[in-house]
Amino acid sequence: MIAQGRVTVNGKVVRELGTRVDPARDHVKVNGRHLEPVQPHAYIMLNKPKGIVSSLSDPEGRPTVKDLLHGVSVRVFPVGRLDSDSEGLMLLTNHGDLAQALVHPRYHVPKTYLIKVKGVLRDEEIKSLERGVELEDGVTSPARVKKVRKAEQNSWLEITIHEGRKHQVKRMLEAVGHPVSKLIRVRFGPLTLRDLAAGEFRYLTDREANAVRDLVRDRTSSETREQNHSARNKARVSSRLTRREPPSSPRPGSGSTLSSAEGSRASARLSSPKSGSSDLGRATPHPSRGSMRRSA
Ligand code: URA
């Protein structure tokens, strides 16, 4: 690009490879378009207090998390949300891809909440929360629930979920008859709130930022492996059926060899993009469950 004269610095074409620029002062254009300087990634942990909206702006004019980020000049965005009457750990970052992966239901990032509920849960109610409860938007995925302590008419629990539906924890507890009166997010993936005071924020340490990046990398690469595995299996089965090869040596007259018509019908069924009900025809939907079901 440089040799072709497509790059300008402060309005002058540069042709010398290795020309150095100061991103804060120099105006660099490629093909006439201004090149934005790359911002380093910033990762901030905030302990959101009750009464603060978890977005950057609020149409009703209530205070938002932005009001708490004194002195932060980088534009960071909240990763996921917390209800305004909920408290605890919020991650904010300008690393868009990472933020998207962290909230995507496919990656099952665990979130742990310390909650105060009305009454004391019976063992069957805890089991039912752990198995999954029926909500209006479907049954919840398995959760982990730990009793923490009893407090007069109330009790404290710790619940870990891997989804992020709106008001999910409150709705789950409501479904088993124990409304939530306090909710604090204490863990998000590998991050823990520890002693960060309500309303305070801090930048993640390198170790924490690496742990978050590793989590996303591991989950996306295991998904890619799943998809490749599924595509290979699908291609193998489809080609075997098209060639009308039996999966193993058939006994003469056993009837296990597909006739030509059966073979092409089966092949069409297995490879048709419309065959949503076939496990082999389906795109990998779930990194942890897909391969078991498909190979069964
Ligand atoms: N579940 C809820 O019900 N509220 C939150 O803020 C977070 C999880």
C-alpha cells in the first residue's frame, strides 16, 4: 500500500517503508480515508450500588454507571446488565468482540449472585432451581445453589447461573415461592468482586484480563472444534450413503444395504438444509452437548 502511494501522512504521500508516525499528532490516511488510532483495550470492574442504572444513559434521567467512572477517558461499555435495584460486579470494556462473547448465551459464562430471599428454601425447592424451573420464556438451564445463612424471616443463598435472561434470578426464586429482596453479583466468569466497595471501580489486573480473554478463547475454540467435527461427520455419512457403501460388511441377504433409491433419499434427507429435525443436518448449536448427541 505504501509503495503504491496510497498512504498519506499529514496530507503528503509517503513511499518509504517504516515511516514512523505519532498517532496522537499525525493525520494518516489510507486511500483517502482517515485511519483512527487503535485504542488499547481497557477492562474495568465496577461495584454497582443499588439505584444506579447499568447502562451509559437513561431516558428517565436516573444516575448511570457512567456517573461513577470518574477520570476514565476511554469509552467503555457495560458487559451485560444488572437491574437498577441489584448490586455488584459489572465489567466495562472497549473490547467489543470480547464483550459480545461474554454475554452470548452460547458460551455459558457463569455468574454468581448472593441473594437474600423471603423464608428458607426446602431441599426440593433448591433441587428444582438446580434442575431448571419453568419460566414464561422457557425452562432455565441447570444452576448451582448453596445455602449461606438464615436471617430471621429471610435467608441468604448463593446461586450460579450460566444464562443472562432479564430478571432471571428474581424470576427463578419467585417461581419457587421465595421473592428476592437483595441481589449482589459477586462473580462473573473468572472475576470476583472481593473487597471492592460499592460505587468504586478499578482496572483489571493483567492476570484478570488474561483470564477473561482465555475463557472466551477456550470457549470459541471448542465451538470451532465442535463445528469442524460435526461437518466432518456429516460429510463422511453423506458420502457413504451417496456411494451406497454399507457402514460395515453386511451379511448376504441381511437387508442392511441401502438400495439406490433408499440411498439417495437418505442422503438427501441427511444433507438437506431444511432437515432441521435431523441431528446430522443441524448446525452445531451447543458446544457442550452437541457431539455426544450426534455421535450416539
Ligand atoms: N438476575 C436478576 O433477576 N437481576 C439481575 O440484576 C441479575 C440477575
